[in-house]
Amino acid sequence: MMRRLFQSNWFLAFFAASLFLARPALAESPRPTQTHAETAIYTVQLLSRYHYQAPPFDSAFSAQIFDRYLKALDPARLFFLQSDINAFSWARSSLNNAILEGKLEAPFLIFDRYTTRVKKVHGFIQELLASKFDFTVDESFAPDRSEAPWATSDNELREIWRKRIKNDWLRLRLAGNNDNTIRRTLTKRYGHALVRSSKLNSDDIFQVFMNAWAGAVEPHTSYLGPRAAEDFAISMKLSLIGIGAVLQERDGYVIVRELIPGGPALRSGKINVGDRIAGVAQGEKAAMTDVAGWRVDEVVPLIRGKQNSVVVLDILPADALDDAAHRRVSLVRDTVRLENQAALGSVHEIRENGQLRKIGVIKLPSFYQDVDARRKSPTQFRSATRDVTRIIEDFKRDKVDAVLIDLRSNAGGSLDEAVSLTGLFIDRGPVVIQQTSYGQTHIERVPTPGTVWQGPLGVLINRASASASEIFAAAIQDYGRGIVIGEGSFGKGTVQTLIDLDEQKRAPQRRYGEVKMTIAQFFRISGGTTQLRGVSPDIALPSLIDSKSFGESSYDNALPWTRIKPAEFRSAGNITSLVPALALRHEQRTAQDKDFLQFKEKVAELQALRETKTISLKESTRRAERDRMEARAKARGKKGTEPSDGEDQSNDEVGDDGLLASERSLSNELAAEKARKTARDVLLVESANILADMVGLLRNTPSPEIAQREKPRRP
């Protein structure tokens, strides 16, 4: 099955610098399977035939795979030595053939060497945690080693880790912890990492290697194993069959982090947030499978299942001791709607010179569509366009003055949804142009004449708005239909298709997974592509996202920007003529807005932190730095109540407790998350103010195109 979609790149990382893995006995070392070999060969055949820009499968391409695989295993260069890289130099020119022929021994041998080095490093860490650190020494630590040379000896690698552990220790020390508490915390942290990573199996290794290979082809080409493919399908249709619980790994258990409204778990009244899942059984009389210590992605398939079937959970209550009595909870699996990932509408009231302006805001996390439901019933299926239409009808009953579509961090989704959503605001005409590798072009047009909303319109984007979000924002901008606010978008101007390998090979069950590959490039109706350059806002807002390290331009093998012949289209309005006046009012207002000025200060501080390449490991220096930052934060307001941009992008260390998220109590973690969500979203507030300004300007000098009544949509 092939599905067209625009999804921002999938970060399928199974390894990080904090993972430690004890080398298993040779007989237990993960090895490639026949299914892996078949998947690799078939994937190469598909990419060679259908990819937009299939590379020459030569030794140079093999070298790219080799480097990307090493980066996937050891991104911060904390485990491999230069001698390891030299020892596998033979694989640098042969990994391409390994995939072509289904001979995957090389990447697994490299992984074996990786586990050997991790075991060695774990020994270093145990020694370091037993030692004492001198925090009066004036030395520094470089947190980013992604471009650093490989260590040339065990002593050099140990020194790298000494500074990393010292930094971890100092962070906890500055947070007020004593040495014994710090030692226990770090020992537990690295011990849990060891346990987690020791569970990596041959499928995990294969997926990492295949994505290193796919990423060498082009940034948005990837391989999805069976589990990843299932999760992607769920994200597109916003529903699944299960119990309605968000799970998380914590302290050796899979715990319940959140209960989804309307799900069987919440309806039962027998499951609580924080409960630990010790076992899962497929029915009242079935044997219980002990899942203590399992990974989340291993437990989830046991809990999901067929509609109306029974799953029994062995629950250890949240606040109980490990040896406390367990309870068995039987639940009937049901359809769970993921409403928190669906379009959400809200009305913001703004007073301007005594006038009340009502701005309808629609937060759209993705361009989703239940493809299977649509195939069964073209008039009864869940989609972004249908949900947005319903929200706008509610807005009209509330008599809103303008509509703002919030696409921040919307990574894309269905092409059909991008086109049909545009049609809610554009009566008729082209939306986007596709061009194949053969130079053939196809214009996607508004599918249904008539509009749902013809009033003032705004689109809010950020650097993480990609693909389908860029199609929609670009079309609204090119038609002059609305104003684009925010920051330059991701810059992904390519079209992907998702190929179900199991369906292609007619497998009786899920074995092979799916391949996402680039098959075309899309262009704005004005002729230019959004590739690399993205969509530039009409009114720019400050951002916490680092545009240098995030976005299409950060990839070393992204397709170039180009232009083709524009499509013929008729302007739908003249909103762009209002931009100078709107920008002036925006500047005047934000110059007096305390929250907005504080947010800009926060952005500047974060940018300064990014430009700092090394961190002092001298306690007095770090303490002084922390005090200065906390003083600035205090001047802005109390910690945790600072203005937000609606996205949790900040990495600064104001109020840093030195802990990982999983090391904090679940209640504190959830409370902090709630505080972030409820904090004043300064960028959204200002965007609504800009829309209110637009309403006033249009009423004083109305545009015939914008002021006209909505045209009913014809079936």
C-alpha cells in the first residue's frame, strides 16, 4: 500500500550517550535474521525504482552509511576509539553491498565492538563514582562532542568521561545534594541505563542500521519496523484499540503516566496514575506474563488487542512498596480516541480601544486522516479538515471576528488534508504543485468549491512547522488570503510515500515493516519551492528554537532550492497590503508588553548559552553563573511562571536540579508539565492581537474579497 504524506523527519534513535551496554556472551550476541536480509534487499529494490533522487550505490555512498551508522551508535563519540574505526575500515566501502545482497554481518560486528567499548566505559564510570572530585580546579567541559575527534586511547576516553561525570556531580551539588545522595543518584541512573540498553535486540540494531542507510539516501527517507509502523498509523487516524493509558518506564517498571478520557482504564476506576504494571494476561483464565523490567514498546503490544477482548493487568499500586500486595484488574479493550492530538478550538477575547474582538484559535498538531475508515466509508472518517470545519462552525455561532490557525510544531501528515484544509478558506484553484524526478508536474487543486470561512485569517508557524504545514501556510500567503505570523518554517519541500512491505510481499502477519521514501518535490503555486528556505512569515516573532541546528538547512544532503513555472491562480484577497500597518502596531505594542520583553530576554539568554562551547567545572564559577541567571529569572517573575511560547523548547539551567525527568517524582513531573501548558503563551497572545488589529483595519478599509460572505460548500 502506498500513502502520500508530508511528515517531518523521524528521529528513530535507539542509542544515546547515556546508554551503557554490557557485552553479552558471543552465543547471545544479536545476529541478523532472514527477515532482515529480505527486508534490506526489497527496500533497496524499491528505493532504486521509485525514489525521487536515488543515489549511485557505490563505495562513496557506502562510506556515508558507515559514518551515519557510527553516529547513530555513538553520536557524542564517547565509546569508540580511533583504533576501532580503523579496524572496521574494510566495512566503509562494503556496507552498501551488505544491503544489496542481504549480508548484514558487518553492522552487527560493529555493534559487537560497540558493546565491548561500552562495557569498558562502564568500568570507568564505576571507578569515577567511587572517587572524589576537586571542584576548585579551573577546568572546563565540552558537552557537545559530535564533531570532536575519536579518542585515541583508553586513558583519553577515561578523561572525557571524568569530566562528564564531574559535570553531572556538580549540577546535583549546586542543587543542594550531598555527596552520598549524588553518588546514589548517579549509580542508579547509570545502572538503569545499563539495564535498558541490555534489552536491545537484533530488530533494534537492524532498524538503527537501516535508518543510517536510508538517511544517507536523503533526510526524509526512513525505515519503520513493524512496531514503529503501527505507531505511525495510530498517529494518523488518532485512535487505537486498547485500554486508554499512556505508559512510561520508571525504576524498572512500566507505569501508568496518564489516563486517556473515555478509555477503559479511566472508566473502570481501578487504574491510577503512577500504578506499576507487573504482568499482563490475555483473558481471565490465561497465564500472566511477568513484564517487570520490560521496555514500554514490549509491554504495549500485549495490552493492545482486538475490540471487546479482555486483558488482565497485574497492578502494583503507585504508592505501595515493591513487596506489597498486587491487584488484578480486568479490562475490556475498546476504541480509544486520541483527542489530545486532534484539532482544538478556543476563543480569545481582546479589547482594543473599547472594542471587543473575538479571535477563534485552532491548534492543529498534525494533518491526520483515518485512511482505512475513509476507504470503507468516504463520508464517515476522522480527519483534520473535518474537525477544523466543525470548530469553525462553532466559531461562527460564537460570532468570532477572525480565525488563527496555530501550526507551531506541526510536522506534517497527509497531503490530501493539506489541500482540503486550504479549501476551507480558498473557493477554488491550485494549492500546490508536485514534480517527479522525471520533471512531470501535477497540480493539486481545492477539491470542493465554496468556503467555510471567508473572514480575516492568520496562520501561526515556527521552525518546527514542516511539510503539510508549509503547503497550507504558503498557499494562504500566495493567495493573499491571510497573514503568516511567527518564524521561518522547517524548509521541507519533498513528498513522501509510505510503502507497506508486508502488503507488498503478501506476508500473513506483520514482519517486514514499512519504508518511507521521497518520490517528488512540491512547489508553491507562485513557483518557488519551500525546500531549504521554508515559508517566511509576514510578521516575525522571536523563537526559542535554534534554526542553525534544526530544520532542512541543517542536513548535509538535503535537496537544493529551485523554482518552476508558477500555476495560474487568482488572488483571494489583499491582506499583504495591511502588513506594514500591522507590523507597526505589533512593534509599538510589544515594546510596552512586559511578558513579551521578558520572552525576548529569555530567547537572548538561550542563544548565548548555545554559543558557549565549554562549561566551567569550577564550583565557584558555576555557582556565580547560576546566581546571575536566577537573579535575571527572578526579575522576570517567579520560576515556573515565566511567559511561554506554547512549546517546551527551552534548555536553560535556571532552577536546574541536575535530575533526569524520570528521576523526579511523577507528581512533580506532571505538575511541571501542567504549569508549562497553563503558562501565558506570549506568542499566541500577540498573534491574536495582530488578528484583532487586522479586524479593525479591515472594518475601516474593507477588502471586497475578504468582507464577502462565506460561499456554501457544494457536495
